[in-house]
Amino acid sequence: MKRILLLCLAGALSLAAQPRGMGWANEVHATGWFGGGGTAPINPIARSLDSVGWNLAGGVGVTSQYVGIMLDATYNEIGITRRTANLAGAAGGHQRFWGFTVDPIFHVNQRGPIDFYITGGGGIYGAQTTYNHFYSGNFYRNDYYFRNTVYKPGVDGGVGFAYSIGGSRIKVFAEARFHHVFTSGTEASFIPVTLGVSF
């Protein structure tokens, strides 16, 4: 963990030295982003879920050269392990998380060719557990399923790097963000790693 923090700090300091002034003024303007990638659950829920799932995410907001605020949305789906499903009498299942969060964002060098940013905030999340194909008699029935959905508050925070395409506001980015949902009993945490485009 210390190595990751040191690498992020070194990256931020080096990026801060990049030349500024890519041709657009230090003004407040509308912005947005979208992307997708893989999602890793974190213990304790990781013990009952597959090691990697997938995510889709996006957001809209306003930003200046260094600071902005975003309304972000995320959707994540992770399979339930066969062992956990079998213990419930099912052949399979999946865990879904979606959320809407309000997130301040802080840029190191948004006007440069490479930007490092930090974001975090909180909002409302949905968590849905689905089991399907329950065992009935001597076989699994496809029409049997169980689904439970709860809505809870949660928090998120993460870091990312963005690269400007041709000196414009359009950038490709890579981001890792931690999400924690305050579900009853076992609280849920997961980290989506997202690749996408911002504009």
C-alpha cells in the first residue's frame, strides 16, 4: 500500500511539472465521461464472489482547470462462486451493484497532455443478489430463482490518469475507484478499474 501511495505521489509531482496551457482558457465548463472495465470484490464479500466481474460507468458535471464536481453512475456485476451457490441449493448466481454519487474531482494538470486526478464522494447504492436454477428433486430447474434487492448509502474514492487526444478536451483515461456500501450485516466493498473517454 505504501508503494502504491508513493508511486501516485511521484506521478502527481512529475505531472505537475508538465507544460500548461493547451489552448483553452481557465474557465468553468461542462464535462462528462463514460467507460467500462473489470471489478474486483474486497473481503468479506470476496469470499463468496468470483475474483473479477465487470462494470460500466459514466458521469456529467462541471469543472475548472483544477477543481470540478461530478454526478457519477456505476453498474457492476460479479458472479457468485459455485460453492456459495451450491450451499444455497442453486446452480449459479450473481451480485449486482449500482450507484449514483456526487463526487468532487481535483486535477493536477487538466490543461496538459497528461492529467492525474483524485475524486471521491458518496451517494445511494443498490445491491441485488440473484440465485438461479435451484435444485428440485434430481435436477436443477431453470425456472427457479431467488432475488433480493436493497438500497443503502455508500461512499467512493479513487485516482486516475487521463491523456489528451491531440491537445483537445477529449481524453482517454484509466481509473481505479473504491466503493463501500453500508449494507446490513456484511458490508460490501469493491474496486472497479475503468478505461474510458472523457470530454
